[in-house]
Amino acid sequence: MCDVGRMMARLDGYVANMEYVHTYCREMSPSALNLALNMQCIEPLPLNSGFAFCDLGCGQGMSVNIFASCHPESQFHAVDFSSAHIKRARELAEQAGLVNVTFWEASFECLDKFQMPDFDIITLHGVYSWVNADNRKNIIKFIRCKLKVGGVVYVSYNCLPGWSSIAPVRQLLVSGIDMKSDISGAQIATAIDFAVHLRSMNLSYFNSNPSSARFLDELSKRPKNYLAHEYFNEYWVQFYHSEVVEDFVSAGLCYAGSASPADNLDFLRFSPEEQQLINSIDDPVVKETIKDFTVNQNFRKDVFTIGKNKLRMGNLHYTARCRFALVEPISGNTIRLNFPHCNTFPSPALFIAVLHALAERNLSLNDVLDIPDIAKFDIQEVYQSLMTLLAAGCILPAVVPSQRTIASTRLFNYALLERTILNMEPLPLASPVVQGGIPLNWVQRQLVLCLFADIDDPFSFVSSMMRKYGRALTKDGGAIKSWEENLEELDRQINWFHAHQLPLLKRLEVV
């Protein structure tokens, strides 16, 4: 069934009547995939000379449009069966003047019907867990036919054993719903309310699985259209890593590593005893399985390659040359790192020194080591501090962008700001320096729009938008009710933005 333009409740079991939320996946950006390869000592893709990129299951195309704006010399293709998603993605690309991206409205079984080039990169974010076995075979067939030798594949999916204790919550939610017909926000709300009621009755399952109660609380806070696509598809499968490896080996690919920097850094995730056990295992698939059991992994972001060579130099050599940019504003001398083995980290003073150095300019490991306050530390400690900040999302690899790329991302950012002026979701703007998106909340985006549009009084502009459209700011996890408190919070956010966020956005060439 290749005619996906007509309205339908489901397509191959997938929700088709509700649009997905705007999502941006940093880990599937070309620069992030190159970072993943370098961390595993595998030769990276030559991005500067242009490449071909394909995203399967692109949703509303946020990620692909951002990447296309950051790489105007390259070609991007993206596929989704939803006519509404493809329409939104095309409209944004057209308004942003992106001539290097093509969006295809198609189901996976019809991929061979379209004239597409061979690709250097093929990505799938989440969809592998949401389609049936036949469509997974269609995906593997497409990769086998269209991925170039030397190419890279990113695939993320729900995995085991992490879902073992909480997957029954999803089954509980869908148990009273016809998974072959339409789904509504009201049905989803009713399903969640019913599950919450059952939890309040002290059922043995919830008492025996405390994580299930936390998971249900988290779902209750999510938008209904997000929940529809994540949990209310007819097909919803969790995989062991070994099962996914087996699928992709059939297309001639080899597992390279994780697209998540933290998942490639054993010193962040495992105790010395656990690391010793993991390092004693030779089989790479078994090793990843043991890692998943050690941390109870429930979502993986795997990178596969075909025809790639190992680098002679180690990843320390790569880090010594790669420049990094600060992407999170810092204030004061405190930093919170949410990793399980913080007691094995380098000195907190080292982290602060590195962060403040990066707040001044983009630096490589070699540059950092030349700073007097940092030179006294061991090179391995400095390397670990950089990798920890990278895993925490505080820094990203940086390049010196061309004027063409800066102009491309500016056009994209202005188009996105105009199109999402009433959207209260956190959304990313493109940075040509880190070749990806920088998430900003609604107020921050309005303040950037004021800069683009030469609006002199941002407080009056944003407050008038709030009053006109009934928008309320949030504080401490809840909406602020009184108008006076909203204005007070808005004033605080504007002052913070100009003091901390704006200088960073300028260095990242977002504005």
C-alpha cells in the first residue's frame, strides 16, 4: 500500500491521525556520528567535501532541516508516511530557503519506488521499535542497497533488559484500546487515569516494581500526541542489542559504538570492578549485553558502519586536535554532573577551570593543557574532564563555519522563529559552529526573534504576546497564575538571557 496521502487512522499499525511533537536528535547529526566514530578509533566521514544523508521516519523534519542548514554543501533526504509531517517539514525548508533537502511521503515498503542517491549516512530514531517485522526487513533491504561503502547507520530503539519491569505499564495502557483504529487524546488520558487508579489500589505489580510507578508519573506529564506515537502503536517491540546486531550484520554492517558520548565512556558508567569484568570479555556483542545489564539500559543509540578502517592513533590523539565549544551557559563556580561514579572523577576545581576557559573561546585538549591553572593536572585527568563535560551535554565539537553556512543557519533560524512563535515547547535553533541545534525555551526564542527583527523593547513584546494569547510562564515545575508574578519572572528571564545566554549564542553564531 503505497498511497499514504489519504487520511487513515493507522498505517501498518502506526498512529497516523495525530501529529508527532517537534523533536530534535543531536546524536544523529553528522558531526555527532563522526565524534562517535573517533571515540572508537574509527576513521570519520569527510564532511567538508559534501555527503548524502537519509533519515527514515523523520517526523516533522526538525532534525533534518537543522542539519541541512548546517551543511549547505550536502544533500539530505527524509522519509515519513504522514502527509501532515511531510507538509510541515517541506514548508519549513521552503521558508528557510533550504534547497538541499527533499522530503518523501512514503511507507517503508515503497522506498525502492523513489529515485534517491546512495547515502553516506542513514538514520532511524526510534522507529525500529515501532514497526512490524516486514517493515524492519524493508529497512534492512534499503540500507543494504543504498548505503555506500564507508557509510554510517544510526539506529535507536527500546532495548532490554531496561524495559523488563516497566513494559507491562504500556500493555496496561493499551489493553482497552482497539490498536487497529483511531486514537484520540481523550482515550490516552482515560487510559492513564485508569492505570493511575490501579496503582493507587496497591496492586502487587506496582508494589514489586517501584520503577513502574515513577514511569507512570512521567507519562502523565507528557503531551498526548507524544504518547500516541511512543506507546500507542500496534507494534511496540524491545530488542536485545544482539538481535539488532544480527539484523544489521545481514546488510553487511558492523557495530561501531554508541552515538551517545556517555555510553562510550566506561569510566563514567561503571565501577572499577565492573570495568574489569567488561574488559575481560572479548566478544563485542556479549560485552555490550553485559553493559546493558549492568546499567539496566532501556534505550540504545547504536552506530553501525560498512567498510570503515581503524585509526592508528587513539581517541586521546583525536581529542588533542578537536576543538570544543561551550553550549550551556555557566554562572558561578558550581557544576552538577549526574553520573553514577562521580567519586572517581578529577578534581572539581579542574572542571570549573576547563568550563571557564571554554567560556572564553573554543579550545582543543592541547589548548586547554596550555592554560597555567590547568597545566598542573595530569593529561589523563584533563581528558576525562573534557569527555565528562561532553557526555553531560555542556560542550560539543566545534568547527569554524563558512560565511555560506552562517547565512544558511540564520535564514533557517528566522524561519523557525516565525513559524513557532506560539509554540511553548523547547525547540532548537541551528548553530553552524557545532553543526547542530541549541535548544531554547519559548521566552529565549522570543528574545532571539526580537534581535532578528530589531525590536528594541523585548519586555513589552513578549509580555504583549503572553497577554494576547493567554500564555503563562512556568516556575518550579508549574504554571505561574498571577499576571504580576508572570511579569516578574519574565523580567528575571530577560536579564538572565542577556547576561548569560546571549553571549554564548553569539559565539555559537546562532545570532
